[in-house]
Amino acid sequence: MTFQEIILALQKYWADQHCIIAQPYDVEKGAGTMSPYTFLKALGPEPWRIAYVEPSRRPADARYGENPNRLYQHHQFQVILKPSPDNVQDLYLGSLKALGIDPVRHDIRFVEDNWEAPTLGAWGLGWEVWLDGMEITQYTYFQQVGSIDCQLESAELTYGLERIAMYIQEINNVFDIEWVSGIKYGDVFRTAEFEHSKYSFEEADTGLLFTLFDQYEREAKRLLDKGIILPAYDYVLKCSHTFNILDARKAISVTERTGFIGRVRNLARLVAQGYLKQREEMGYPLLNKVVFGGEENE
Amino acid sequence: MSKDLLFEIGAEEIPANYMPATLKQVRDISEAMLKNNRIAYEDIKTYGTPRRIVLFIKGIAEQQADLEELVKGPSVKAAYDENGNPSKALLGFLKGQKAELGDVFIKELSGVEYVYYKKQERGKPVKEVLKTLLPDILTSISFPKSMKWGNKSFRFARPVRWLVPILGDELIEFDKDGIQCSRYTKGHRVLSQGNIEIKNASEYFDKLRAGFVIADQEERRSLIRRQCEELAREIGGEVLMDEDLLEEIVYLVEYPTALIGGFEAEYLRLPKEVVITPMKEHQRYFPVVDKSGKLMNHFITVRNGDSRFLETVKEGNEKVLKARLADADFFYREDRKESLDNYVEKLKNAVFQETLGTIYDKTQRIAATAEYLAVVSGLSEDGKKNLLRAAYLCKADLVTNMVKEFDELQGIMGKEYALLQGEDKEVAEAIFEHYLPRFAGDCTPETLIGSILSISDKMDTICGCFAIGIQPTGSQDPYALRRQAIGVTAIILDNSVFLGLSDLIETSLKPFALKGILKGDERSIKRDIIEFFRQRFKNVMIDRGFEYDIIDAVINAGFDDIYDSYLKIRELSKWKNRDEFLNILGSFNRVSNLASKAKSPEINESLFTEKAELELLHAFGKVNAEFEDCVNNREYEKALKLMITLKKPIDDFFDSIMVMVEDEGIRNNRLGLLKSIENMMIKIADLSVVVVNKIS
């Protein structure tokens, strides 16, 4: 199975389970959870089912394209099921079958792993899923997002696409993953990996980035004051990514670090509150959408 | 007539380390409930797998026992008015008991007549009672972390998906927040298809076995043990069994099948811990050693499933381990490209705690305390040189690649890299030892330098956290200060050293005071830390089998030197059950009671005129100086013997002397004498808290 067939198979499978298949959100982020499709939609009483690929940037993990396992940018396949259906584990195992991984032939385990994202004020309980001893998925029941208790708990499934591909294709170097026949992962990304590594560790203009952080934060607050939530959240994401680059560049001192994380978390909380208020004012329009398993009013 | 009761709670995979405590809880909760509800039974057992918590009660009665209870009401005086009519109080009582006026009768209690009611309740069928008890069990279990899901009103470790409560062959029907009870359980997640019907409680275990689930944890445990031993034997080795890991695996699998895998022998060049850590901590594999105890290039893992397709599972696991070992090997080579001294520089960028500064700052503070302890313990000049070198290097490995990836290897890599770069063996050993003891029951450092370093590091963390107000509260102890204080205590006791805690605390607290980051005034912080140690010390002593009252007697009288307090407790415990000692307690208690009224221990000898008081004065004068010498020399046995000689003069004194006389001068003088005696006793212990077990 090629990298792209894996994505297509997962999309098909989750589309059949009544998920919206969305496209990656176009602001830089460190994980699929940070997409507004997850972060915001996990809040409030409205149901939601979505699946999407999310390119996730982690400047500190950059390795100039030389490490067989670590990347500046990797790909997550993210699924949100809200509320979490009773058979969510079976649905998950079904998705592995769709990838040609027959649970009977393997050893699949759910090993306790509790997820937490301090910058988002978010946490949940769940597992990492092991396939013959390898972690392939993070599985979480959200309990709090944006420092707010989840009213209707979501199940979040995050597949590490590169890991799964390396397992299925039986290779040891991420750059050898076959994207499609004849084109390897390295052909697509190696230069980007090198250049982003160089940028993150050597070239990033820290003075500029500090200024940008402040400006993004100010803009987010200004928009929040006006009740304009979604653009405000984009600026929160930008703050977060800017912080990540500064962190990778070791430009943030030990004592400043907590302060920066606190600033992002504070913004995330304000956005979460603003979003909830907005949805309430709109009368929670997704409440009875039949596609998510609810009953249409009309 | 009795039946068996099965109550199975089916859930998504419950964290393995929750299970042992959970099963005990379910047992205890059920036991209490049955007792409170007057339900007889033969035996309670609990079983657990990752997906189920099972309560199995053998021989449970079908009917609750009848209740017969005498309930006391108001006194007759309060129950009726002068005309014999019931008062408000009596009517209220009747209403509360759902009784009629004719139901009550009068009975005397300690000379007062009261109204009584004989409460009788027919026992209900157990089947009915269980409908409310079983849901209560479900919601009474508490977990270290629990979650909400699907709009349920209660929390659980992970979502509950099914409930199977069966009494004999009857289904007990109730609905808990939409989770329906049924006869249908589930077998192994992938090996068993569909639901399994449980017709009666006693067939449960066999039915599950047919569904590839071994419900009894003890059976799984011995099965895994045997499988592992056999596999190891086949390759001429022995499995390196670890009971904690075994217990975790027991609760990670429902149908265990062990398998053996291998890795390239070249990785055996790595330090043993570097190979074992990823195996055990990360992959839950058992290492295998040969007959001479040397690590072999094999591992044993336990699959949750049967023996089909074992080769695939084995290959997958081998691949994962290989990647981990390749990482470790890479880190090991990379790390050695730089000296530990270079890593120390990098500690300047590693945060220990926001206010307390970097880990580098911490090593400097550790060195200062270590230097103080070197002087106190009379360490040689060479020893001191090594100590300071070890203090400088002790945290360097935290920023190596290896420890960043496998944090369990802290200290172990530090020692390894120190030896490789030619540091003195004593330095290397101290780097490893300064983390000891790492957990309850772990060994303490063997070398003096390691001990000093370990105490210095732990004192720095404790004092630093107290300094900025982040001491432990309730279950919150993020810097594991309790464990560290217990560690310090254990090291001091194992080394039999006398050490003033307040001086040590002052030394460790000084850098924070100088930096001006104390939250609160220094004296109260110091007092809090001593109090913190006093509590830990008490727990350590209780763990070592000493009695509460003896411990309290000693540490209430004064607590600054841990080893000294221990010696007092040890001595006093020896004396506790001797008649000669028990006999003096009463005498000394009388002394203490009156001494508390004394303004000062001052004595004016010329004011003593009675024979008994003069005799007590002389007896006290005779032993006082010697007693003090004994205490200073920590000869507590001798001191106690001296103390006992005062019994007779004290008793005679109380027999013939009236202390609280009108004349203030005489009164204060007598009180002063008693106070002086108390002041002497208190140098060993506050005997007033010793509990006399013996009834004489």
C-alpha cells in the first residue's frame, strides 16, 4: 500500500462512518488537534464527525532530513467522533482492517496513555494503540479543551501516517516510504526538511519573530474584543508556531518559556469562551444534523 | 438456600496499574455492603482483565436477614406531658420510625426512663436488594484518574460498555445511565465473535475460557510465568523475571501467549541497563540471561492472543526493539563525542523550576551543602575533592541524548560516561548513588560521598520548594518531596550519623534567602520544613515497627537530630514493657501535670523545710548532672536507669507534701523543683504520651 493509498483508504473508511472528509487547515500547527475542526468543535453540545489529514510542524524535531524517524513536518490522520459512539473501539479496529492490518494476525493493545496539551489548556484520557509493540495511534477521550470542561465528550483518533506506512511497507527509513509507485517520501519532502531545519535552527530572525509574536497576540485580542472568533484563532495558531520556532532556535530563556506558554493558553481559553458564546447565540445549529446521527427537525 | 452471584463490569481497556487496587476496592465495598444489608454469603472473590472487573460471590443468601433493633426515643419526662399525652418530641420520634403510639414501651437506662421502639423489618429477597446495591458498587469505585463519557452521571477509569449481573440463573435487571444489564458478555476482542450468553453464574469462567479470556488473574500470572520460563529454557537461558512488570502484563492481556524474539548480538556491547531499559520500560519485554547471568540477545514478550501468526507478531516486535536499540546505540556514540563538562555547560539552559533557576544553579547549591556536610562528617581532603567533582557532574547526563530519550537511565549514564572519560571511580559511583533511594525499599548509597551528595540534592529540592511555597498538599506532591525526605531520613539512619536538621536546613535554604525569593519569612519556612521531616520520620519509624506513643513521646519532646531521635525511640521501646518503667509513668505524670503550673524552674533551697521535699531535692541533685552527661553522650539506657531512681522520692513527695499551698513563695519553690525534674526528663522524652497497655 502506498502512502497515498493509505490516506485514501482511511478517508474512504471514515467517510463511510458518516465523517466529513475535510482538507488540512491552512495555518501552521504542531498537531491535528490544533485545527479549529477539532479544537473548537470539541466544545459545546453540538455533535461533530470529521476526518482529515493534518501536516504537523514541529521545528524542534527537525533533523535536516538525516534522521530516519524524525521530521520537521509529519502527517497525522485525525478523526473526531462527537459524541463518542459506544462502539468506537470497534470502529477503530475496522479502520485498521481497511489498511490491510487484520487484528487476528497481529497483537493489538490499548496501553494507557493520557494526553495533555498545556498550550491549549486541553487534556483527555485514553491509550496509545500498539501494533505488535509499535505505537501507531493516539486515542483520546477529550475531557477539557481551552480550559473548559467538555460538555459532550469526543473521541479523538490520531494516526501517525508515516509510522503506519513504514510498518506496512516494511522499511526502516521514513524517506524511503513509497508515496506512489516510483515516487518516494524523500523525493517530495527531503529538501523541505533540510531547509526548514536550517531555518529553524540557524536562520530564523529571532528579533522579527518576537515582534511577530507580540503583534499576533495583539491582533488576536483585538479581534476577540470585537467578537470575531475564527480569525482570532488563526492568530493564536500563529503565536503558537512562532513560539515553536523561537523555542527550536533556543531564543527563549528558561524563565521566559512558561510565560510564553501561558500567553498562548490564555488566548486559547479566550477563543474557546468566545466560540461557545457565539454558538449559543446561533442556537447551536449543528444540534440536529442527521448526518452526525441526530434527527433532522424538519 | 443460597446461590452464586456474578457481576461483570465490561469496560474499554482499564489501565493495567489501576487493577490490583481496584479489585481490592470492589471486594471491600461489596463486603461492607453485604454486611450493612444483612446478606449472608460464603466467599467474595474479585477478578480482573483489561476489559472487565468481576465480582463473584459464592453462596449468597436468597433472603436478607430480618432486622430487629431497639431504637431509643426521648426520655419519659420529655415524651409525655403532665396529662400523659404524647409530646412533640415523642410524636416526632414516632414519625421518624413510622411507628404507632401503641408500639413503644418504656425501659430504664442508667436510672432514667426512656421510650423505646423495637424496630423490625422483614428481610427482602436479595435479588431485589441487589438492584440498588450493584449500581452503587459500580459508582463507588474510585480510580487515580477517571473520565466522563456519553452524558453519564458517574465517572469511571474508561467507558463502561456492558454489565452482566446474574444471581444463580436469574438476570438482575437494572439500568445505569443507559447501560443495560444483560446476559451477554464479550470474549476476546479479536479471537471471539459476537456475544457470549451466560445462563448461570457458575458457567461464567468456562464460557469465557471458550471465548479466549482467562478471567482469573492468578491463572494468567502462573501461565505467563511458566511460558516465559519454558521459552528461556529452550535457548539455554533464564528469564529475568520482574514481578512488577509481570503484574502489569497480567492486566494487559486476556489470553496470554508468550513468544521469544531476538536482536543483533552487537548491541550487547552497550551497557546492560541501556539494553534492558527500552525492553522493559518501553516495550514490556522480559530480558533473558544465560547461566552465568549475562544478558542474552533475546527477549520475551507476551501477546494478547493465541499462537496463530506468532511469527508476524514476533517480527513486528523485533523490528520495534531494533529501532530502539539502534537509537540507543546512536545516542551512546553521539553522547561520548562531548565530555561531561560540556554537558554541565548545557545545564545552564535546562530549567529545574522557574523560580528556582536552572539545573546548573541547582548543582552549585548542591555543592555548597555538600561542602558543609563534608566538614560535619570529617571527610578527607581527597574525599572532598571527589565530592565536589561529583557535585559538579552529577546532573550532566540529564542533557545527554540517552537520558533525554530514556529518563530512567539518569545517574546510570552519568556514572558510565564518567568512567569512560577517566573520572575517579569514587566520583562515578557518587553520580549514580546520588539518586538513591529512587523508590520505597530501594537501597541507599554505599559510599560516604554518594550519601552526602544524595542528601544535598534532596535537601536542595525540599528547601527550594518550601522556600517558594510549593510544598506538598494532600495528594499533590509534584516534586516528590515526601519521597525525598524519606530518602534523606533513610540515608541518615543507614549511616548512623548525628546531624542537626535545623543547621542542615539553614545551609540548604541560604542560597534562596540570598537570592531574595523566599515566600514568607525564613524562620517559619524553616519550621515548616522541620515539621515536614518530623512527619516523615514518624512514618519511617512506624514502618520499622515502633509504636506510635513511643515515637510521639520522643519527637514531641524535641526533634532536630534524626539518628539521635531514633536511638531514643529504640531505647525507650526496650523499656516500655518492663514493670519498673511502667511503674514510674504515673509518678512522672504527676510531676508533669503540676510542672505545667510552674512559672520557672528556679529553686530556693532555703525554702525547703519538709523532709520529703528535701529528699527529693537531694535525689534530683544527685542524678541531674550525671543524667545530663549521659544524654550528652547519648547513653540513654544509663540515663533511664538514673531516672528510675527518682520514683520513690517523687512518690514520697506527693504522699506527704501539699504543693499548691497559700504561701506563694513556698508554692513556687515546690513547683520549681517539679519543673526542674520535668526539664530533665524531657531531654529524652515526653513520657506523658506513653500509653500503658498493661492493665494493672
